[in-house]
Amino acid sequence: MATITTVASGDLITNSRTDLNNNFANLNSDKIETSYLDTDTTLAANSDSKIATQKAVKTYVDAGGNVNASTTTKGIVELATQAEVDAGTATGGTGASLMVTPALIKGSQVPIVSTYLNAGSPATWTKPAGLKYVVVEVQAGGGNGANGTSGYSAGSGGAGGYAKKLIAVATLGATETVTTGAALASSSFGAHATATSGTSAVNRIPGVGGTGSSGNINIVGQSGTGGAGATSGNGGTGERTAGGVSVFGKTYGGGGDGGSASAASNATGDTGNAGIVIVTEYYS
């Protein structure tokens, strides 16, 4: 700030003249020339010899001030909402890059598992917002066991095939048809993964396992067990596709047991079990 000397009423004229001249000189040296004022609202000059006006600064700040931040550029960022995190949104409402806090990451949606049974087949799966990918497991129905006859126990049905596939969200349609096969019927998730059913036993000849296709993992169903002579008394046992032993064809996709036989009577073979489709949705 300029130094100003006060002219007193008792000062001599000579002294007062000197004081006035000094005051003008000091004021002139400390003033801001208008040529140094910068009214550019983008502050593009980036100068150490220019002074931005209040209006220029306010306009610059109100407009966002700088480019949106990225991994290589400093700038403006916006705090993401939980909904934006779940949806995988790139930029926020202001157009700025989004910043995610640890609390929002922790709150991201956990995988959702849906099962589709034969009773509701065919069903429609609808692609939700924010989905990243799904893992589908397709299990087809099993074949029927044959009836015991003529003193011989019968063969059991083959188990249904199995397919498991990871599917990226971009590959999925807005909806996909889910088909869950009954005994002797295939299962599928759209055109992405399919499994065929096991076949039924014929007399003592066991059924053959079905096959999975188009999956990242495809498993052939376990074939049934052949029947035997009357001395054995019991029919063959069906197996579950994924390797576990069925409880007389009662697991998903298991083949039906063959009927037993004796000299006095013959038993009816069990019906193969229906399949199942499992869809697991991942959001992060």
C-alpha cells in the first residue's frame, strides 16, 4: 500500500508542496494499470504478470474450472452414488469422472442366484441393470428305468447332460428363455448353453447319459446300470450327471431305477428326474 503523508494546517507551503508531490508519486507507483487486468473467463493466459478480475474468476469457477480428472489428468471429480457404482456408470451428473469411496465398494451388490425348475418351464430371464456377467448351469432330465419282466430285473435310465458357462453381459439379450427339461427332455439357457437328456433303459439294457454343449464345462451324464437275472432281484441304479450317486433317480437329472423282478412278480421302473437351470448374476 502506498505511503501517504498528511498535510497539516500549520505546515509551510514549501513542505506541503513536497508532501503532495511525494503522495502522488507513491500512489502512482502502487496503482494497477488496467492493461494488467485479465477478464478472460477461461484464464487461458496462465500468466504471472496478469491479474484475473473477480468476474473472470467467478465465471471460471462456476463453469467447473478445469477438465474432468482421469488417471493422467488433474481436474474435477464427482463423488459416486451407490446406484452409480452398481450400474458401472462412467461419469456423474455434472459430466465429471466419478470417485468411489471404500464404503461404496463394500456396499456393492453381491451375486444373485436364481433356480429354474421344470414346473415353471419355460421361463423368461430378464437382464438387470448394472449386471457384469452371469454363470449359468444347465442340467437336463434323466431317462426312465425299464420295467422288470420275465424274471429279469431291468436296466436304469441314463442321467441328463450338464453344461456350465460364463456369459458376458454384452452377449446377453434383454431377455433369455430358460427351458428346464422334465424326464427325457433337454434343458437350455437361450442359445448360450444346452444339455440333452439321458435315454431310457430297454429291458435289461441301460440308458445312455445325455451331453452338455456350448458351455465352458460340458459333462456327459452317467449311463445307467444294466439289469440282471432273476437271482439278483433288483434293477440297475441311475447316476447324477455331475458325478454324485443318485438316490434312486431322485436328484436333478438322475436316471430312473430299473424295476426288479422275481419268479412271482415284476416291478415297474422309476421315471427319470427332471433337470434344473441355475443362473448366478454378478455385478462387480
